[in-house]
Amino acid sequence: MELIEKLEAGERIGYEEGVWLYDLDLFTLAKYADKRRKELYGKKSFFNINRHINPTNICKDICKFCAFSANRKNPNPYTLSHDEILKIVEEASKRGIKEVHIVSAHNDKAGLEWYMGIFKKIKERFPHIHIKALTAAEVNFLAKEYGLSFEEMIDMMIQSGVDSMPGGGAEIFDEEVREYICKGKVSSDEWLHIHRLWHQKGRKSNATMLFGHVERREHRIDHMLRLRALQDETGGFNCFIPLIYQRENNYLNVQEFVTGQEYLKTIAIARILLDNIPHIKAYWATSTLGLALVAQEFGADDLDGTIEREAIQSAAGAKSRYGVALEEFVALIKDSGFVPVERDSLYNELKVW
């Protein structure tokens, strides 16, 4: 079989072959994905000590899959003040966090200075903490809301202390699916262009893919290959993160949900297809920690981090609201047969546990 021959030879896989990968059995996929993972990292499983902060849930956009933004299914709008956010960072800093991960809704009432001002204050007060903030969807929202170019927004982010960009807002790049699940949000081309511009500034970012809702397998392959093409061009992505759609409190009304096997296949295919993106993250906040640890056998090499608090996925039913203790996190990785490696936000190794 030509596909197996390509996998054996480690050759690059194209679109049609990528779709065919889903027809292979799980353990065949695992064989080739794990081989690639071990060549890169052996038995290392990366994580960081981080704090997620979601400062507001008031959103101008209405995405059918979202349970976080304030709407009829989540009638509890909030916007944190800068003092409240700084207090959260200060308390987390005492616990040794290395990164603060800040993602908000698209709040058109908060003002540009609310967004940029908090980054400046965090960087001034906690210069050792890496600020990962503003998805491409947020960049697009703010640029259009305030009549700025993407370049102007990116320069403003850098001047305000943002160190890297998270990968959120990518959802699924297929335009028809995107029109249905998040009409009016950043387009696929805009998302990719914003990350291209960010990479051209010498900065790193992550990339996500939301799956398990109304998309088809071929849409996932198309999504990954668009990311691979941009990575060929810029080399700016650190990590790819497949996110499992969370079923509660939203408007998609999906009846059949992604299985653990389908998740593991998608992780393995990502590792095989994305030969130029260094890391594949099994983001435990959407998959459960147990399944994320299993995914380390299927091509994933990263688990995100301790998180501490998380509001976006947990609003839709994920069990991630209160994060996980560092000692438990390390013990679970060891018990799974892997070597816990604490990293910084750019994947420099800090400590082997």
C-alpha cells in the first residue's frame, strides 16, 4: 500500500492521503506517530506552570459552539478590573507560575486601553512572567473595532508586553463550516495572516483546531495542511493543539460526540502531517487529563500545564475549572511511563522532574 510505504519512509503526506489516514486502524497510526514523537523527544512529556485568566465574558460575537460568552445560556456577564487581574497574577506568582495565559471574549465596551493596559501593568510588575495573550480572533476584533491595521495591533501588543500569541479562534478553517458555527468572527485567511505577521516580527505562537462538532474529517485535514503551509513559510508555530468540542450550554445541538478513539486518531494524524510544527499538545482541559496522558502514546508530547483556573472550556462542561496541583500533575505523568519536563512558554527545558 502506497500510503504505508510513505509512512515507512517518513515522506510528507498530502491531502487525499491525509484523509485516508483516518481509515487506518488506531494502532497503525500510533506506530508511526509514536515513532516520530520518540525521534524528537524520547519519553519526555512537556508542561509548564501557568495561570489561565479569562478577564471578561461579554462578547460582541455569537458563536454557536461557545458556552463562555454571556448570553441566554450563560446569563452572568462579568469584566474584571485591572486591580482584580493584577491580584490574581500576584497570588499565582507566589506559587511559581512562569506564564499567564490571557484570553477574553470580544468586549466592545471595555476599550482598547483595558486590553493593552493590563499587559503593560503585568509586565512592569512581574517582568519574569511570560504573557501569552490575544488570539487572532481578538486581534481581528480590536483592529476592526478601533480602525487599526493588523500590523498596528501587533506592534501595540509587543509594545504593551505581550510575548507570544495563543492559538485560539482558529476553530475549523473550512469557510462553509465557519460560516455556520462562528459567522462574523475572524475569517480563516485573516487568522492565518495575523499569525504570519506575528511570526514576521520574530515572535512565536500556537495553533488550535476545534473538532468533533459539525465538521468532517476532510475539514480537519484541510485545516492542518493550511497550518503546515504557513509553517513552511514562517516557522513561527511552537505547537498544534486539537481541541475537543465541549457539548454543554451552547447552540450547536450536536447529537454524536467525538470518541476517545477519534481523538487519539486525530492526535496521531496531526503528528504525522505536521512534520514542521515541533510540538503536539494534548490539551487536558478539553480531553480530560487521563485521555491526554494516553495521547502521549499517540504522538502528543505536551500537556499544557497546571492552569490553576479556567473558564472557557469548563463553561461548556470540561472538568478544568480549578486546574490541577503541580505534584499531582508530575506524579500522573510519571505513572504513565513518561518523563515530566517543565518548560517555559517557548519550550526551553527548565527542569526534568
